[in-house]
Amino acid sequence: MSELLNENIYVEKTSLFDFHNKMNAKMVSFGGYYLPINYAGGIISEHKHTRSKASIFDVSHMGQIEINGPFVMEAMEKILPISFSKVLPGKIKYTQFINSEGRIIDDLMIHRTNNENSVWLVVNAACKEKDMRHLKKNLNKNFTINLRDDLSLIALQGPKSELALSRVIPCISSMEFMSSIWVNYKNYKVLISRCGYTGEDGFEISIPNKNVTSFTEILLKNPEVKLAGLGARDSLRLEAGLCLYGHDISQEITPLEAGLKWSLDKERLNNADFIGGYAIKDELINGSKRNLLGFLPKGRAPAREGTLIYDSQDNLIGEVTSGGFSPSLSIPISMGYINSSLLDQKEVFLDVRGKKIPTEVVRLPFLSHNYFKKVN
Amino acid sequence: MADIFYTKDHEWIKVDNGEGVVGITAYASEQLGDIVFVELPQKGMSFDQGKDVAVIESVKAASEIYTPATGEILEINSSLEERPEVVNNDPLGSGWLYKMRVLKPEELKSLMSEEDYNKLIGAKS
């Protein structure tokens, strides 16, 4: 029965689909798209290459949304827990769509552009339609909400990203972390954003679909740059302690539980004047039910999503939401939620196939971030 | 001369004089990708054919290993504890998983020859 249903689910191809096949990618369906899980080198080597040099990831499955209209920032502030007065034009902010119960509908990047009447969003693939509905419901007809599926998105991530990209587009060298610019390249325009999802310095580049393959090939001519797939993207973001929607965060989880308080504007939170504001303010006063933490299970067995967490008295106290093997640290790492009344536990036990593995509780991230800091 | 048999789940067993060596095929190791952990059964335990006896974890996922024949575990490849990647590097040789006493040699007839196995994976790729 479920197999029958699966056959009817349409899986889309990104504009790089033929290119991935030519490059011997192992393809999987993810978020409704066929994407490479890895290329010939394998996940571990792609992961390590990204940490030491630079890798290109096809992230065209993500939703790029352009919203235009008078006083668009003011209108978006009613939906998002951010303050545009603290985001300069050309800067990017990480934030979440939150429902009235204070739980996460999606997490996203929002760009304040140089145009007062325009903002740019990058949202998760599997949440695109839900996000569009949320936006249409909460923005009036004066705004145009445009899902820019004419654009592909590639991420260039790793400490050599700036060196590699600046050989193609020299002006990106002066860019600050979490900023974006439109650049003319050849006869088309690309949007370059200095951000990413690996814990490394890097860029995400929006490119017209018909130009994305040639642009990717040009970037790949850099000796530092290789291709990497979703497998490495997942292990990189896990080491960096970054949440994956549908796993570590969801409509069951609040931003405070997920350790995302840093992304909520203090004043906005105090005024509670955005969707979900009251619920979050209430949670801030009364405390969260659970909290996201890092786990280091002893031994080599990875403790994956769904692994149950016990205390030393064998009480069930939580669950792993992401877990695997860390290629950089060569040990298993997991993240998950523990009931907040039991937060002071230093050692817990993860149930891996019936074996209770002694596990150290740690703060996230597992590996410190290596984002670009401008030296003046 | 040892006989080698294959399962549809991509295990192999090399049988010589009532003793079998078990591992996974090169195709399986390739499909799994980087192997990071191998959980093996204990020496002395006995299992029926087709029973899950071991787990191989790649970066991507955990996969169960089903024993190709009924028997008793005689020895495990404990070097895989520290170096699980050997299963990727040499799945048919030093990446073997365990040795067993084959108690029901007639079961081996239900397994595939190398030629049949190659046809199976040829059809998949």
C-alpha cells in the first residue's frame, strides 16, 4: 500500500541533475528532489575536504522567495521575531516562522536588501508550500510573494571558499559574514550570500537555472574545490550543532527548546508583538519543557535519530533527533532533547539496539564554528 | 578448494571442511559507503540461517547482516573494532566478519553461486 502511494509522489530534478549523473553522483530523493547523497569519493572524504578546503553542494531544492511591496519589512516583523532596525541593508538574519503556539513552522534566512520594498527569503525544501500559505495568509494583497524557481542555489563551503570564488568574482572578498549582494556575471545576475550550513566560511549563490551548470563547472576549475553531497552536508551541520528541520526542529518544538533564543530579538520578545510571541514569552517566564543537547556515546556505535535516552535510574528522559558518526572527530555524535527538569545530568545512557551506552552530555556545537570575521 | 556462496542480501560464505567464513560483498560495501562501526556476534553463540547476527553501520545508516547458514560462531574479526573501514577496503579478504561451524551444509544449496550473484547485481546496476 505505502509503496503504491510512493509511486505517485512526483520527485523533481534540479537543473544540475544531468551534471550530477555525469559526475557519478549517487542520487537519492530528498525533500521532493533527486539530489546527490555523495559522489565517487564518499561522504567522509567529502566532509574532510569541506573542512580543509572547499566544496560545492547543490541546494537548489531550497525555496527562494522574493517578497515585494510597500513597508514589507514592517509587515514581515509581524510574522518574524526579528527587528529590521538592527539589520543593515544587505545583511542576512537567521530566523523562524513560528505558529501561535510558539512552535516552529520552518527556519529560514531573511535578507534585508538595498531596496526598502523588498526582502528575500531562503526556506527549507519540504516546507516551501506550507511557508507560501503562511505568507499569503499573513500578508495583505499589497505584497507580491514570488517563489523564485527560475533560480538554482549552490553552496560553496569551506575555508578556501573565498579564495576560490574571488578568482571568478573578485568583489566578494570584502563581503561580511551574513551579508549578500547581487553581482553581474557574464550576461546574467547572481545573488551571492556569505552564509552556509556547515559551520565553515562560505557562500550560497543563486544562479539562473540555465546558467547553473556552466557556473558550477567554472567554480570546479579551482584546484581547492570539489563536489560534495547531502551526506557530507548532514555530517557537517551535525558537527556544527545546526538544527535540521523535520528532525531537530518541527511544529512540535519551540525556538527556546531548540537553543535558538539567540536568534530572537530581545525587544520583540518582550513586546510579544509577532505571531507566537505570547507563547514564547510565556515559555521564557515559566521555563521550557525540554532542551536540545549534544551527546557523546562511549565506543564507536552511532546513536541515530529515534534512539531513546535514559538516566542512571533507567528512567526515559529524552530522545535523539540527529545522530551519526563525526568524520572530523572520528567518534559518534548525537543531538537530542532531554526533559528540562533533568538537565543537570552529566552522564546519560543511550539505548542502541538494546545496549545502554554510557554517554557524556555536552553543549553544542561539537566543533567550533569557523565563520569569517572581518578584520578592520 | 573452498566453495563460495552468496545470499540475496549480499553476504558471502566461503566453506571449507565444514567451516565457513562470512563477509559482505564488494557491491554491498560500495552501496553502504564509508563503514564506521561493525557489531559482531559473540564467539560460541549459535544462529539459524537468515537470522540477523551482526550490524554494519556506514555514515548513512545501520544495516543488519543475516547469517547465510545455520551454525556456531567460532571466531570474530576483532580487528574491525578499531578499523571498520577494512570492510570497505577488502570486503572479500581481510574485511571478513566471522568464522562459523556450518551445521546444516544442505542449506548452502539455497544460496547463489558467484555467477548467479553477479547476475543479480548486474540487474540492479
